[in-house]
Amino acid sequence: MKPLALVTGVGPGTGAAIARRFADGGYRVAMLARDADRLAALEKEIADSIAVPCDVTDPAALAAAVERVGQPKVVVHNAVGGAFGSFRDVEPAVLERNFQVNVMALLHLARLVTPAMEAAGEGALIVTGNTSALRGKANFAGFAPTKAAQRILAESLARDLGPKGVHVAYLVIDAVIDLAWTRQRFPQAPDDFFIAPADIAGEVFHLAHQPRTAWSFLAEVRPFQESW
């Protein structure tokens, strides 16, 4: 039987690209997101995929989703809660919601899936992050604190689980992802201004399959012209 990959936050961009990459790489793919209709359409498109409508901020729903699909060999936490605005503009409830998606869901997910990985002595948990995990700009006050906390949680997981054979990695996406709404926001930008979701997915797949002698924890991807 094919190994199982579980991907959260399967939207039309990065999440769907990750699901396709793992399916192409020989996995069954459990796709988690809140939009049941979009997942159903992707399930028809991607071979050996399983649509699992789920709000990752609901611990009971997340546990039920994992129980339904079985124990994965690879988990990608791609679900993201974000908001733009200064600390004056962003409602505290928005920051709290983003913390639930970015941090608490990762904690619950790790508690659900890594015991079996640890028992098997193998497995991978990959978390997709972004530049906000490393710095807090003025208009990212509703977002950056949660991504920084997510990175630190992932590092704690990596230090705990790595010696037990479970690879935890955090991928910083320092780029504008090529999506319909980002194209509208940057209408004059050339193609190579954006990062392609398929290229992000390729790096996620690579991280999940690094040899044990050369594991990465913190990895970064950005377009070649990105200022950093």
C-alpha cells in the first residue's frame, strides 16, 4: 500500500500543489481544509487523494480527521491564518484566531501523528512558514507574532523528535506566491517576481525525503530577484 501524506490548508495554490506533488511521488494524500466543495473537486483531479473537510482550529475535528485517514508517514502543516494591519488596526480576536491556526493546530497535529512516527522510527513533519516567522514589520502585527511562535514550536518539536528518527523542518517562503489575488495586487510585476506553488511543493517534498545524514530544520526559498 502507498504511504500516506496528510496536508492541511489545501487551497487553490500551495496546498493543492503540495497534494499533487506527493501524489506524483507515490503517496496517498489526505487533504484537509474548510472548503468542502474545493476539496471534492481536487479529489476528482488528484489520484489517490482523500478530501477531508476540517477546521484545524477544532481539536476534536482534527482528531477525527486523522482517525478517518489513518496514520501518515508525512504531514505538511500548510494551513495559515493571516491579517494585515498595525497593532492599532488589528482586532485582538483576529490575532487569537491566527494563533489557533498557525500554532495550536500544529501542536494538536503533532500530538496526534508523531507518536506513531516515533514508534516506527521514521516520518516527517514539514511546516510552511514565511518571512514573518523571522521579523515583525509594522503592518504584520496580526500575523507575524503567530508565525514566529510557530517556528519556535517547530524547532522544539525538531529537537525532541529528531533523535528519535522523525524529521521536523520549517520552510520559510520569502516571496509573493503566484495566485490570482496576488496577480491582481501586483498587476505590473513580471512572472519571476512571484514564486510558483509547484516550486514550493517541490521543496516541501525534498525536505520530507532528505537522507538522515543531511537533515535541514530551517530552509528558505525565494525568487532570485527577491530583496532580502
